[in-house]
Amino acid sequence: MELGFSATKAVIGQVFRGVGDNVIHARMKTFQRENFPSEAVRVGTGWRAAYSHDDLWRLLIAFALLDAGMSPSTTMDVFAANDWEPIKVGIDRAWEVRHSGASERRPVLIVAPRALVEKRSSARTEVVEIGELQSLFGRKEPYAPNIVIIDLARIARRFERATKSVESSSKSR
């Protein structure tokens, strides 16, 4: 699956209901200028932006972080400082359980951004099942006092509905 700029913006708007179209547009342009979510998203004269499935997920997580109050640069730092593969495994698990009733098995992404630390690479991410959250706070090395928890299964459900809606509206044109 690959979507253009407008379709991607529509998906993000449906996943993050209530966020203004102009806000989504401005943030996506900011990300594009920084080659985020990937170098493959080409911009400029003669280039049509094309977002892959992974690009869409990176944007959805980035918008969840923006929604939690992070700046675009801190959001991009979180991605730069962490390996995408463990997050992708969490997304795959979220896709599998998005409609199941096993709420304690829903994967969540935990982000400890450490935005005030000079070395931005200190941002930490981890994917755990929602039922494991309480045990995280009993560790010897606790998370930073501020963390962001992103429910990947909830985003997967909304993402699925949004892409179906965008695809059906583009077919009806």
C-alpha cells in the first residue's frame, strides 16, 4: 500500500479526530522538509509524495507524540535514537489483536523522550503488553518521570477504518 500526501493527511485526520486539517498539513510539511518519515518520501518540483505502510505508521506514532505535547524535532529525535524493528513487531502484534477482546494483551509503545537531556539519543522506547505496564514501575532502573504511552492496537483499529474510508472515497471519484 502506498498513499499520496492528501490521502495520508486524510488518514491521519481520521485517526486523530479533532485535529485541524491545517495543523496536520503544516506538521506533515515540517516532517517532509526533514526527510521524515523516510528518505523515500520525495518532495519538490516534479516529485509526488508517496507514503509506504511503514511511513504511515511512523507518521501515526509521530502524531501521537505531537498530540502528547512533543515538538516535531523531539519527535524525530525519538525515531532517530531507536531501532524501528522492535516497534514494527509491536505494530504487527497490534494489528493481530486490534479486534480481540483480550485487552491486557494489547501492545503499547512506551516513550521516555528525555527532551531536556542534551544528548537527544537518550530517548527510550519499548513495546509491552498493556497488562505489563504496572510491573515497569517496579524496576530498579525506572523510566524517566515523564513517559508517553501509545496504544498501538487502538491506532491500528482507527488506521484500518481510515484507510478503508480513504480508499473507498478515491474509488468513487
